[in-house]
Amino acid sequence: MRKSALLSFEQMMARIGEIVESLEDSDLPLEKSIDLYEEGMKLIKETRTYLSEAEKRIKIINEEDKIEETDI
């Protein structure tokens, strides 16, 4: 199981913020910077997927609401 699969959306966003702050620190060794960059990109991909799924759910809810309104 991926580490990020255990994190909520908010936790992933917070971690991305931490990574950005760390990468802005010029004292990091190159290898550590690359590792953080890779972790951040994976988290960004997962948050995009999460948001896409949330958007789909909202569209379904809205469509169901429209159907119920027309039945009234």
C-alpha cells in the first residue's frame, strides 16, 4: 500500500506544502532534493485524482437532485 493512500486529501496538501518549503531551502543535498521532488510529484498526482473523483461525485449528486426536482 502506498504511503499516500493512508493520507487524507488535507494531509497530502500539507505534505506538499512541507516539501515545497524544504525544496526552497538551498542547503539540501541534491539527492534529498530529488527525493522530495519525486514525493511531491506523486502526491500532486494523487491529489488531482482525488479532486477528479470528488468532481465526478458532485456531478452525480447534482444530476440526481435534478431528477428529483423534476419528479416533484
